[in-house]
Amino acid sequence: MKTDLVVDTKGMACPMPIVKAKKALDGLASGQVMEVLSTDKGSVNDFQAWVKQTNHELLGHEEDNGIHKFYVKKV
């Protein structure tokens, strides 16, 4: 998936992946896509709840060797 920005939050625990993602997303224009990398298992639920609260779009989630990749589109 083509992304406009990659945010690496590996090794960070809740709530830091969401905090870093929010800060990064604020700098993007509507329609741009951000990829967030996280090793926090709790971030799966956190990102699903966060995009519902903020009305952004979670385009996808992948997990590879303990690294979660979230693709968030700014609305």
C-alpha cells in the first residue's frame, strides 16, 4: 500500500502509539495515508477505537513477526 508517511512506534506502550499517530496525522492533508508500526499488542484495539472517535479511516492492519502495521487515511 502506498503511504505518505511512516510513523515508527515500535517498543512504545499505550498510549504512545496513538499519541504519536495523532501528532503525525495532524500534519497530513485530507486523503493522505499514514502507516504506523507498533509492537504493542494493545494497539490493535486502540487504533480501531481511535479511528472511530476521530472519523479517520483504518484502511488495513497487518501483523508480521510481532510488528503491527496500521494504515490510516486522514479524512
